[in-house]
Amino acid sequence: MADQIQVTLPDGSQKPAPKGIQVGEFVRDHIGPGLAKAAVFARLNGTDVDLTRPITEDVKLEVLTTKAPEALEVIRHDAAHVVASVVQRLFPGTQVTIGPAIEDGFYYDFSRETAFTPDDLEKIEAAANEEIAKNLPFVREEVSAEKALELFEGLGEKFKVEIIHDIVARGAKTLTLYRHGDWVDFCLGPHSPGTGRIGVIKITHASGAYWRGDHRNPMLQRVYGTAFFDKKALAAHLAQQEEAKKRDHRRLGKELDLFHFHPFAPGAAFWTPKGTAVYQTLSTWMRRLTTQDGYQEIKTPLLFNKGLWEISGHWGKYKENMFLVLDSETEEHDFSLKPMNCPSHHLFYGFKKHSYRDLPLRLHTQDVLHRNEASGSLGGLTRVRQFAQDDAHIYCTDDQVAGEVRRFVKLLDRVYNALGLTYSAKFSTRPEKRIGDDALWDRAEAALESVLKSLEVPYEIKAGEGAFYGPKIDFDVSDSIGRKWQLGTMQYDPNAAIRFDLSYIGEDNSEHKPVVLHRAIFGSFERFIAILIEHFAGAFPAWLAPVQAVIITIADRQNDYARTVHERLRGKGYRVEFDERGMSMNAKVREAQIQKVPYTLIVGDQEVEQGGVSPRRYGGENLKFMSLEDLERLMDKECALP
Ligand SMILES: [Zn+2]
Ligand SMILES: [Zn+2]
């Protein structure tokens, strides 16, 4: 029947429907009113569309409900439209520019003389939430570029007019307008069915921002906000933000005396003795784990001639991100500090002829790396220019890939578990532009995905987001306050062996190319430590704590004994301090709590007499008197690397 179309649902089932039916109607009539109520937008053959879009041909349909993270992005962009509309009503003469959804919310940039006051922001928030109650539908309309120009010129919106000219210059003939109430904007969409879908809008703050991010352009007034499907989710988000502020690693880094920065070395940390203890403990732990897992550690040079970067391709594509170094002999900036270890590992592989018996070869390196991040983007330990990674490259045969990926995921699982971090994976598959034949991609993708399935790692597929040479898995961890961080990675790379002419002699006595697997678990030590500081709120587990125990005497007459305890524990390798300052015992105990030291060891006359200490755990739990032998047994257990 010519007036019927077939709609294929994600489970593979097909449903016929009248041609021209709107997505929302189809969902209501052919799937169910429950889903129709929860729907926010849809994907037709992979393209995001509004629920009002008519279905005119056979399609694959996916419905995105309030549960989908992408749906939250859509209502945040809805909210940006709503905020812009109320700002133009409340502050006549204000011009609009753009308003995208961003991580955790949205912003809208306005052109007006004066900045918004806190009072203004309150008014905007109240008015925006009133628009939600009206449930105004978002109405999409396709118009010619000329008509759009006419419309926005008529409204006197010169920034919008400028954007339309740009879009036209790039070849667009039509634009899509979105109206709600009497307000209109143009964008690609999608939008939700109406303002009622936005549960609640919260305006968070305002700041200045240059038009198109260029400081030669006029300064605009940016209003930041966020939106959620319901008030409960907003409250949880605000509580999380509040908690995150308290745990901010830059603040705790100062309070716990872990690291410093100096303007003479932007983006490179000075690690204090305490910070260094944390850094080195993680480094030693990872060395032990990788050694036990069959890796070999190597060190490679920090400075390389551009010849290496020409082979690796970095000289052409990545040069601005590298620190170039002047070679006084050639008077050229021919050298660069390495921004990653991979190319040097490939050179290292090439030093020897390899046979299949050498594989898999697992090379681990924790060398210092430099990347020339823009100075404006630097902040704390999360965006730095100098860092180290728990980096490794596995050289193996095609047949070994699945086994190696499996081994890696098990190691990663052990590390994250030991730290109380839960995780999920993102599996990125072949992009449009790629090298290698489809059979190779089929094998590589199957190898990676089979491991995620068999180890029951929760994962989502990022279709088309793999590198041009191979698929990859990225791991997101969730910290103790529910924030997600992308950390571990496993990348399949058959291209390195081609670029670097790497080979091995197979069982068949002929030459083959090894596959390279790039993998990391911490990622950068610097960023990982920042995440751990915030995850633990500075209260590290005993094995990782910069100071594991502090000894405090009740009176000075116990100091001699306390000194012998201090030396004994330090001699056993524990990170112990003896607080000999002339303060009251209570003040010292409080200080140890502020410093979040796992054990406070109290020494009074009784402890001296009986040859022990009375330990108190961080958080207040008093353990009974303990002989030094028992204390050592306890610390042996709790301070051992997991
Ligand atoms: Zn829009
Ligand atoms: Zn690599």
C-alpha cells in the first residue's frame, strides 16, 4: 500500500503506519501512551528530530525519553530558548546571540550595555519557570535563508543576522525556526514538544563573554543556568555541586599541603613531601601490578628530533601542542619534548628483530610528558602542561588481541575496585573516514566487544567514534559523589606497525606486522590524584595517605618514649610523624583530624609503662591500648598496597 510505511524499532520489530504520521502520534498509537508521555525527542535513521516530525518513508525509529542523558541536553537547550525569551521581555532592547546546552546546564549570551545583577537573575529565573507552567509548544518551521534574514533584520537582531550570513556563505539555502509563544529563534533542533517538558529551570550565575570568544569583539552578558526534569533531580545536583566545592582538590591541596604552582612554571606542579608520598605510592603500586601482570618497564628519552614526529605524524598535526626546543647547532627548533610515549616505544621495539615467541611484548613507562595547553585552560591538577601517565603499549599478534584486552580489563577492574571507584565503558567503533579493510575492522571490533560482554562490563556503543585506524574502549569512573570521569583507555592500533615499519617473524617463518594496543588505567597521574583527592575528600585510605600515623603525647615526660616509637615505625617503612609542638594534646588531636591522618597514636604514662600506644582512627573511633607488635600487625594489614 502506497500510503503505508514501515517503522523499525530498536528491538528489530516492524510496525506499519499511515504515511505522514507524526513521530509522537506514532509512538502514542502504535507503541503506547506511557512511552509517548515520557518521550522527549526521537531519532529517525540516526538523525535527531522533534516528536512532531512527520514520518514519510520506511525508517528506523528510536525514542529518547526523560531517562536518556541526551534528552536532558535537549530540555536544557529548550531552557536556553525560554530564558532568552523572558530576558527580551524583561529587558527591552537586549539582543540575542546563541544559547547552547553545555555540561551540566546551558548558557545564553546577550548583548546589552549593563551586566545582570543578582536581582535580575532572580527575576529571570522566576519568569522562566512561569513559561514552563504555560506549556507552550515548540513549533518548527523551515524557511528560506532570505526569509530568515528578513525576519531577524526586522527584529533588529544584528548578531542573528551575522550568523545567518555565515550559514548562507557555507551553502545553506534553508533554516529552521523554532517558535514558542511569540518568541522565535533559529537552530538545528531538536526541541522537546513544549516548555512543559522542562521540569525546572535554575539560573546559576552570569559573566562576561566575548562575541565568538574573540577578545577583539564586543563583550556580551552570559547567563548560565541548568534544567532538570524534576525538582528532586535539581536538588540532588545542587547538593552535589556544594559537596564538590568542599572537596575541590585545589582547596584541599592547600589545606593538606600536597602541591603548589608558581607562575614561572604554568601548568606544572611542585609536589610537597606529602604530595610526593601520594604520587610515589601510586607509581610504585602501578609498577608492582604491571610487573606482576607481565609488563616490562622501560625509560625512553624526553627530547626527540622532529624526524620521529614526522614518522608519527605529530609534526604535521600536533605541532602547536608540543614544546619545541632550539638546537643551537642547526639554529632550528628541531627538537620537541615528548607529548606522549607511543612513538618512543615503537622506536624501542624496532631495536631488535622479534619473533612470535617474544609476543605479546608489554612495555610500561611512567616518563614525564609535556603538552603545550593554552595558558587560559590551565587549572589545578586537571589541566596541566607537565604530567606522567601509567602508559603502556602491548605489541601482539592479531590472535592475541582479545586475550590481551581481557587481561587489561581485569587489571583495570582490580585497580578501580581497590579505590572504591565504579566504572562503565564506552566502545567506539569504525568512523566514516578510516583506513584498513572491513574484515580487519570486523575482527578488531569483535575482539574488543567480546571482552566487555564476557566480563559483564556495562558499556555503551559510540558508533563511528573510533580512531581512523582502529576501535577503542574508554572507561568512565564514578566517584563517591556520583561524578563521572573518563580515565582508562584501550586502543587498537594496526597503523603504528605500518608507520614505524615494525614486524615479527611468525611461526611460518615470514614477516608479519604486530598490532599495538595503547592502554592506561590512571591516565595522567596528576589528574588521577586530583580525582582521588576529591573522591576521598582528602581522607585517603591508610595505604595511600601521605602521613599514615601521627604520635601525640599527653605530657612532655612521655616524649623520649614517643621518639623511640617514632623511629621504630619509621624504620618499618611507615609514614609516621611525631607532633612535638608546644600545643595542648587536644589541639594536636584536632589538627590530626583536620589533616585526615588515618591513625592518631596517643602516648601517656600508661602507654609508656606497658610499652604500647592508644590509637584512634580518623573519624573518631578509639581503639583500645595496643602493644607496638599489635599496632605493627594492624598497620601491616592496612598500609599494604592493595
Ligand atoms: Zn534551539
Ligand atoms: Zn600510546
